[in-house]
Amino acid sequence: MADAITTWIDRYRRAWESNDPDDIRALFTEDASYRTEPFAEPSDGHLEIVEGWLDAQDDPGSVDFEWRLLGQDGSQYFVEGVTDYHDGPTYSNLWVVVLAPDGRAEEFTEWWMEQEA
């Protein structure tokens, strides 16, 4: 089942690089919930998720991302990542991703904290 999260993160990275609405929509179920921080109001559904993503999009090729799976509880995955912006800060990330049986995310919550220089 850990292969499911690897596949999802590979697709997430593709969407991160392309900023293509179809790539973004393909990551999430139609009624998915996406939170950019744990207690933020979520973006719900494809329309809100794509709009929020594109409002905060990164330029293609502007970031390196490494990750590792911290754990799994059924369809819920806990991912630790490091996002290194080529011309900016580096962030530590924690993701909680709930995958539907078809491999798309039903819920996605991210934490990101800037690392000290």
C-alpha cells in the first residue's frame, strides 16, 4: 500500500511542475478537502482546490523536494518532506494524505515551516 503514496506524490510533483489544472484535478476526488495548514478553512472540491493551487503556484523548476513516509494508518499516510526553493527559503513539511481506493486524495493537509538559514 505504500506504493499508493509513492504514486500519488509522483503525480503531485508532476502537477507542482506543470500547474496544469487537469494534473491538479487528477490528484483529488471530486469532493476532496485540501488544507494548506491544519486549522485553515479547507478548499473543497476540484474548483476550489485548483483555484487555490494556481493562486499560490510555484514556477516550474524552481524547487527541489525530498520526502519519506513516516507512517500509515489504513488509507491515511504521514509524509515528511523538505522543499528547497532555488532562490529562496527551505521548508520542512508534514503532510497527512487520505487516499481513496482509486489512489486520489480525499483529504490533504500540509504543514510547512521555514528552516533557519
